Amino acid sequence: MGTWLQAATASGIAALKSFAKGVQNDLAAVREGIVQSWSNGPVEGHVNKLKTVKRQMYGCAKLDLLRARLLAGST
């Protein structure tokens, strides 16, 4: 474990300790995310856009209008 992670764990800052604990819990995945050359960022971006548009339209329309907004590129 890196010294910054140890320092974060030992700090008195609750948010920093929580972040460090989360990194420690999934340290193998964090390491792989750093060393791998590929990313699923573009997919996550599309999912985020879909969820944003869906929240904006909450209660206003069904799937057909949601599909039209996403295909038109309007947000």
C-alpha cells in the first residue's frame, strides 16, 4: 500500500478515510484501472447522458419521447 494511502487512512478527515478505505477494499481493481490501456469511459458517458435526460423528463413522457430526445442529440 502506498504511503499516501496509509496517510489518508490515518488522517482525522472522515471523507478522506472513507475514500482510502474504498480504495483498499478494491485495490486490485484500482491497480488494473491505472495500468490498462482501455477504458469504458465512453460507455459511462452515454449512460450518464441517458440518465440526465430521463431525470429532466421525469413524469412528462414515455419511452418514445425519451428516444426522440436522445437520437436528436438534445439535452
